[in-house]
Amino acid sequence: MKKMLKGLCVLSLLVLFSPNVDAAGMIKDYHAYRIKNQNIRKVVPVVDNILTREADVKKLARNAYYASYGDEHYYMKFYPALLDTDVYIVTDASYDKENNDVIEFFKSQNYIYENLEDKEAYKEYKFDFVDYARSGELDGLFTLPDGLKPLKKGMSKLNDKMSKGNEKTSAIPYSEDNDPIDLTCIDSQEFYNSEANVTVTINEYRLKNKENKYVHAFEYIVKNNSNSDIKVEKVYSERLAGLKDVTTSTFVDLDRLDLADNLAVPLAFVTGGASLGFTVANNVRLGMVIKEATRFAHSLPENYDLKANSSMRILCLKFKEDPKPLQFTVNKQGRTYSFTY
């Protein structure tokens, strides 16, 4: 096998067949590993250090890579798994599960690894791959085309138009939320601003419904470590996802397109996949999405009094492929401090 990384070729497998595709373009294998006890911020720099030397490797957005060697093509993406790191691989090349460069790389770095068994993670990673493939960035790796792309685009605009003025998609004022979060935490970081004496912990969560294809939920825990009160004057982000973004994206998701709310009849469509099925009424599907996403779609706080030695929690939604940080402006004893995480 030609080596994508010359010692770091992280490639492996499940089978995806299509009788209408030439063998050279057919995806033969996709698979995922979990590197144990190695956070993604430790693993990716090692990978980058090797990949930057490879002329045949193209770096995609958000820890994803693509390489082409003649008629062999490889896609690889790294994902945070809290204290671990997931590696998702797709290839149209033949693959020896028992003897490959991936295993050798893991061993060379003394990584403890296992085959990924997380079904929800698998679903998310596969969607990301299909999305990349359909964008045209993975020339050579075949995936079925999105036959409904023009219709989805039109329905997205229609749904966006219909949602304007709808209370379900409007901004919801910030309020305290101290209830437990029953979601899978996939990443956590902690930052400390010494000037303001504030600690910011950021937790990233995988949502349970289809909006997880586009957005993740984030929890910010802001702790005032000092003995004096702080006023959080403003929290701002260049771009966050709102309920309108979530419902519009889910309304025209990859698997099926629902028109029941607009046409009042159940319709079935052949999608880019192989299945054909009747739609589920939008009020049911979007109700599930809204129930989960609303909690994370409140406005960001302004002029919030954060007492000495106390914490506040901020929940928000961010687009997976372009998560923007939060910018904080706080006032402590007449002095203004700004920091971004």
C-alpha cells in the first residue's frame, strides 16, 4: 500500500458498495479508531508535523486530510473524544486489517488504541465525509450525488422566509440554567485570565438529534476567583447558531426532505442514499430538534453581576465547521478587561 503519511497512513474500513460505479472509484473501506488517553491537541500537532512534508497530502478544514496516489485515495479526519482522540478514515484502496501503517504509527507513538464502537460518533463522522465528498474537495473518492440539492436549496430559502417572526426561532433572553446536561461531552478546555482573575471552562457536547450534523452545543462556565464582584458587561460572538439556523438545516437534512408542513401531504423522495421513505411531519421532527436545541439558543448575557468566588454558566450553539469563540468584556473595580476564548 502506498503510504499517505510515510509511516502515519491512518487508514481502515467497513464496506460501502454500489453496482453502478467502476471499481477504481468505489469506496471499499471506512473505519475509525479511538486513541486512548491522548487529547486531540496532543495528537494533531504530531500528525501535522508529518503531513506538512508530504506534497501529495491536502489539508482540509478542521483536522481533516486528503491524499491521492494514482488510483488510491484516502480521507482522514481527527475528532476530539474528551480525553481521547477519534480517527475516521475512508479509502478506495485494498486494506490489510492485520498489517497496516496505521497500527505501526500508533505503536511508534506508544499510543493505546481500539476500534471505535461509538455508533453516534460514527454517524456524525460519516455525514462529515459525505458532505466533504459532495463538495468536490475529494476528487477521486466516490459517493452518491445529492440528487435533491436544488430542491433542498429552494426549500431552505422557503423555510428561512417562513421562520421570520416565528417565536420559536427568535432570540430567547439569557437566563440562569443549572440543570444537568444529558449529552455526550466530546471536548473540554480551561483558560485563565490573570488580569481579571477569571477562569473559563469550555465544554463541547454532541447533540442527539439531526441538528448534530451541523452544530454542537457548548457550555461556558465562567468563575470569578477574586474576593470582589465583577460585572460581565458584554459577551459577544462573531457568529453563533440560532434556532432558525438549526431548524432550517434540519428541515432540509441529508436523509430526506419534509414538505408536509407546506403541502399538507406526505411525500416520498429518493435521496442521495439508497432508501425511499415517507416523510415524518415537520412539526414532530422539528419539535424534537427545538426541544433539545432551545436550551442552548438563548441570547448571550449583558451587564450580569458575577459575585465574588462564584460562577455563571453560558450555553450556546456553534457551527461545527467554523466555531467562533466568545468575546468577554468585564468590569472589575472600575477597570475594564477583555478576553476571548
